Amino acid sequence: MTGENDSGGWPLHYRILLAMVIGTVVGVALNPGEIAISGPVELRIVHDENAILFSEVIPETSKVLYSEKFADAAALAKSYPRLAEALGEKAELTVACDNPRARIVRDRSGVTIVWQRNHDGNPAVSQIAASSGEKLPEFWRLLVSQHPAGVAGGMTIAAKALGDLFLQLLKMVTVPLILTSLVTGVTGLGSRGNFGRMFGRTITYYIVTSMLAITTGLVLVNIIHPGVGAILPGGGAVVEQSEESVVEIVFQQVLRLFPANPIEAIAQGEFLSIISFAILLGIFINFIGGDHGQRLTELFEAAFAVMMRMTSWVISLAPFGVAAFMIFATASQGFDVFRTLAWYMLTVALALAIHAGIILPLIVRFVAKRSPLEFARHMSSALLTAFSTASSNATLPLTISCVEQQAGISNRTSSFVLPLGATINMDGTALYEVVAVLFIAQATPGFEMSITTQVTIALTALIASIGAAGIPHAGLVMMAIVLQAVGLPLEAQGIIIAVDRILDMFRTSVNVWSDSCGCAVVQQLTESSD
Ligand code: ASP
């Protein structure tokens, strides 16, 4: 993708790294260690059929700020022992946080609500949430956003707003980018003639390796559990999960593949419907051919070029978004976020290393019948370019030349397998989607991680990786599909953006490596059947 260095000077990834550092330093400086909300606040805590509801008592409204559901009273008592004790048999507790009677503070150990038990001068205090197992992150954030205390509070809220603006821009380009990228990809395929059997083999390779990558991600994220105990933006929302079976969910996804009204699907941002409609559109543009086909092909190519440029522009703003989210994260959460993200990054990196360093080489050795080490050496300049640009598309010319000139694979194979692969075969992205979404799911209170959910995540991650464009951060943009499929909040993506660039560099190298291995496999299978 062009536009990486548009603003002159440093490449984007260095600017993002710098933004992370600056955002962190500013956030840490703003973090006073203990943040109190300003002004008197009265809170109502209601215990209602194993749900707890936190509301601020505002005359006439008393809107619930935060709620959490539990399977039974014992589960509530386990999560909030102090709160359960304070509630006792009562269904409701009102806490008047009007100093000095009560205080709500956020310090390094969590959110604490401290108040005097009675008014007869007894100094006993109760804390309803203090240890790391009793955090009330979302509730706290909402309260702070309504009562920001001091300059630090105000700046934290401003940083959050700026970060949200960047997320909004990313969302803005997603739908037109998917539509134009897929139509252009499919129409480009048709003009290369009919490759019948090669198409079958190539697609089989893409699906098998993507599923292997997804399985590696699933296994590691279930072993390491990087999201347990993490605090994410939007992560405190109560999630309504469906109790449908895999068959029902798959059937519903199949139904969504054929939108009754494609324009409505585009307007609603129904990604699956948009992807299938775009593929059909591309197929029928080729089918109709002639003048009309030509004109439409050119139209979509032009629109795609514009969308790529617009996406470049949005991505060039990433340093601001990243700095803003880092300020928000470090100023309001302390250092928890780094520990949390370190485990997340480690899980992604380890899973990618296993897929690229063990699974794909085994396929090269036993199916393509080549030496994986030698093949990797031949591909090294393409892999390094993929790493530094984080774009399969930008790397494509290098990938083709390495595959043909260094590894001796025919142009007939590479001209088909590589461009298609750069568009739809993204093992690294598929793996990343699974790890990132399960990380968010693990960090979302009340989200139940059933086998059905994991299967849905695996299948939609495959679709998301197929739909992702070969440009920086496309995987992050496409993650919305997977989050949407299992009902997770899109806002939770906010904090993982901070480390997306570095993970993108690794996953793009894996994407390009898998496309190259695919060439070797298809070449070998074609030669042996000729
Ligand atoms: N940057 C990746 C690629 O170009 C796509 C992604 O964001 O996962 O292959």
C-alpha cells in the first residue's frame, strides 16, 4: 500500500512506536495513583435475582450505569465478597459518596468504595471492591466520565474521545474497502483464464493451512488464557449470548450469505452479506464480459484505488489514535494494561512461530518435497519486506520474483497462486483474529466461552481473513466480523490497537510465507499429475 511514508520522514511503524512511548509517558504522568471522582455522588447498588446493578442516584433518572449477572448468589459472593457481605439479606444499598462519609477511589489495586457503616460515630469502614478479583472497571470509567476530577480526569476523558474518533474513522472505511477489494480481486481472477484444477488445489491449500493456523491459535489461547483478568474498554458490558446450537448458528450465517437486500446489508454493515454479494458481483461482471463488464471492472478498480488511498490516510492517523488510547489506558488503569498486553502479544507471537516454523515447513517438506530451510532462504527478501511494510499487497512483486527467480517455480503457478493468496490466503491474520477475539472474550465479564462460541469464532475468523485486504491493519478492521458474530463489544478493540502494528508485521510475514509455500505445493502437485 502506498502512503506509508506520506507525511515524510519516519515510516509509519516508527511513528506508531513513538506514539506508544509518548502516550505511555503522558498517561503515567497523569496517573496520580489514586483517582477520586469530583463532587458528591449517591450510588444505589441493587441485588436483583443474582444480578447486581450499580446506578447513580440522579433525581428522576437513576439510570443503571453498570450491571453484572451471576449464575447464583454464591457466584456473586465469590466475585464480590465484600459487596455480598455488605448487602447481606438486603436487596438494596445506598452509598452517599459525599466526603467525608464515603469515598470512591481508583488506585493500583482496583476500584474501592469506602463508607462508614453507621452514623453513630463508629469508624468502621466497608470496601465493596478492592482486590484485583473485585474490580469494577466499566462502572468506574462511567462514573469518572460523568464526574472527571481535576486536570488529569479531564485529559483522560479527552484522550478517550480522540481515540474513539480514530476508531470511528477505521469503521468508516471498512465497508467500501471490503466491497471494492473483493470485486476487484474476483474480476482480476477471471481475466487470467480458466485454471480449473489449479483453482481447486489452491483453494484447498488456502483453507487447510488457514484452519491449521486457527487451530494453533485456539489451542494456545486456551492454554495461556491471556485475557483472564484483563481490563478492556467496553469489556465490562453485560453480554447477551445466544444459546443456539452450532448447526443453527452455521445455518444463520449461511442465510446471511445471501442478503435479501444487499443495499440494506451494506448500510447495516453486515460484513458476511457484503463479502458474498461482492464475490457474486465480481463473478457476474466477468460472466457478462464485453463492454459492460469492462466498464464495471474499471469502475471497481478505480473505486478500490481510492479506498486504498483513503485507508492509507486513516492509517496514517494511527499514531494519534494509539497515543490517545495509551494515555487513556495508562492514566486510568495504571500498569495492569502492559502485563495484560504482554501475555496477549506473547500468545500471538508463539502461535505464529509454531505455524510458520513447524507446521508450514512440514507441509513444504512432505507435500512440496523441498527443503524448507532452503526455500525460506530463497524467500527471505520477500519475508523481510512483508515484515517492514506489514502489507502482503505491497510485497507481492517481491514475492513473485523470489518464487520464480530464486525458488524456480513456474510463472503459470505463481501468477495465479500469489495474487489470489495476497487477497484471500492469510494464515497469520486468521490466527491473529482467533487469539485477539478470544483474548477479548476472556476479558469480558459474563461472557461464556462455550465450544459453540469457539467454533463460531474459528469459522468467522477464517472468513475475516479471507475478506481482509493485504494492507497494514486490515486484520484489525476485519475483526469486527468476528466480534459481531459472537456479540462482543467493538470498543474492546481500543486497547489492542496499541500493539497491532508490531503484531501486524509478524502476521504479514506469515501470510506471505504461507502464500509462497502454497506455490511450492501447487507446483509439485501440478507437476506430478501432468
Ligand atoms: N497486514 C496484513 C497483510 O497485508 C493483513 C492484516 O492486517 O492482517 O497481509
